[in-house]
Amino acid sequence: MFYVYGIVRKNTIRSLEDYPGIGKPSSRVKSITVDAYDLIVSEVDHLEKLDPEDVVAHSNVLDQLFAESEVIPVKFGTLSKDPSDLSLMIRNNRDKLRDTFKKIQGRMEVGLKIYWQQGAVQTKIQERLDVARARKESGQTGEGFYALEIKIGQIAQEIVEEWRDVLIRTIDGMITPLADDVTTGKLISVYMLCNLSFLIKRTKREIFRDQIFKLETKFGRDCQINYVDNLPPFNFIDLKLGS
């Protein structure tokens, strides 16, 4: 039985000896060649269940592969009982594999997440409304108090939306033109202003980073900017392989 991690082009990985695979103890990682591709797998006798450590091992194998070559991931937990099934996985997706490798060749993913800072929003609210005075006038209970809290919340929302609009327009002008493709992720926190992934050529890494630094200079006082580069470009791979 084979546990499958991902697919690389044939002969692009020098050695898999230092790749610890899933399981306890770690399984040996090896390759199976089908046509122009190498499937990266571990051969396992049986696999009753996968645990969080296996998720990490799966991810680490893909990261190590990406350090040497472009890699197309296979869904976590994918098992194949027979090498012929692996051959079918390749041959049934031959055109998509070719197009996907062409798209990601020489490229990396960059993640950009930006959050508003509570203290900065409170300062902006105070510029628009004397909160202490308004609370004193409205009282500490009753309809006046609740109406004021709603008003403060509405002002905060307006400020956040204004910041998001300015940020997106700035990013579209400064950063997006450097990328081959962009995806927008879910806002996973009430504090998050944007969640973007960029597909860029590796040769543009330093130029892209310089633009991020300019963004931090412009917005860093009010926002927290989280930037990670040199990621495998999995958000830009539409090909879904595995069970």
C-alpha cells in the first residue's frame, strides 16, 4: 500500500533519504516514476488512522520537495493499493499536470494578511466623537447608553471599511502588478482587513519584498502586516488529486 504526498517532474529531486514520512516510526519516502513524473510516496503495510503529527509530516515532505522543485500536492490521506492506480492518476490527468507545472514553474506563493489594531481604531473614533463626553451625557444605563454603543460600533465599522478600501487600492497599485496571479482568502478574524495570496516569479522576490516594506511604512502605525514568502503555490493549483 502506498501513501501519496505529491507529484514532481521526473529526476528533479536529488535524494529522498532525509525526508521523514508519516507514521511512527517515520516511514521511508521514495519515488515511483510514471511517464514524465515522479510520484512521491511512502510504502506502508497498513494505516489504521492518521493523526496531527501525520499532517505535519505530509506538509513537511511537500515543503522539502518545493525547496528543490515545483510540486503538485496530493490530498492528505490519499492511499493507493497498487502501483497501477498511481499510473492511472498520472495518465488520467496528463494534460492538467502539464499545464499546472507550466503555470507554477519558477514561481512561489506570497501570503499577505493585514489586521487593524484596536488602539488605532479607538484613536480614530475619538477624533470623530468625544466618547467620554457622549457617555456622560447619555448616562450609564437605558436607551441612551445602548444607542451610544451602537453609534460607536458603527463609527468603528466605517473606519475599518475606509482603511480596507484604501489598503486594497494601494495594494492594487503597488504590489498586484508584480504578481502573475492573486487570490483573495476568507477574512478569518474581525480584525482582519485583507487576506491575499500572490503568485510571483522567484526572480521578483526582492522587488516584491521592497514593496511590502513600503506598505508597512505607510500603514504600519495603524495596522499589523503579516507577510510570508517562498511558499509552495498551492493556492494557485486547481488540479485536485487524491481521494
